[in-house]
Amino acid sequence: MARVLIVDDDADIREGVHDMLAACGHSVFEASNGAIALKQLTSNCIDVVLTDILMPDKEGIETIQEIRRIQPDKKILAMSGCEARHEYLDFARYLGADAVLTKPFQPAELLEAIGSVLSVQPRKEH
């Protein structure tokens, strides 16, 4: 099973996703913003980062860029439920997210996305 870091400023979303992933046997870590997530990445062995886009302190786009800089092969799933989610998610994918999810999503969608990104070969530097 995977070690997943959930990054979202909404505690209810973090808790719901945490419970869903833990019930499937995944190890789950949590962060309420990108700054905390980056600290988690340096202190824990994480396979996949699931990050919201709009958050206080360090939002998802900045977080994706920073993760790509320090851990280029880290698997990243971006998620958003905001009004302009498609534009934000397209931008997140452009900047390095391996996959994107639109909130709300079903448990099966999340599990499929995690499985999909984990089966992809590491990114190649150009």
C-alpha cells in the first residue's frame, strides 16, 4: 500500500480522505497547507502527495512547483472544487501534477488515480 500525504486546508476533507485511504490499507499523513506539506515530505517517506489548489500560506500551485524542484520524481495528484477548477487543474497538470481530481470525487476515483500515478514511470528531465 502507498504512503499518501493529504494537503488541504479543509479539515473535514482531510479527515474524510484520510479515513477512506486508511480503510484501504494506505498509510496517511496530513497537512493543512503547502508549507506544512513540504516539512512532512522531508521527515516522512511519502509515495503520493494529494494536494488541494486553493489554500492559505502556501497554495497548491506553489506546492507542486516546490515539490518538483526538491523531489522531481514524487507523484502528485492535484484536486480542486473551486469555481475555476478546470483552469486551476489544467495549470497544475502543466506545472507537474501527475493527475488531477475534481472535488467532490468518489472513493473509487481517488483510489484509481493513486493506483494510476504509482504505476507511471518516473519523470524524465529535459
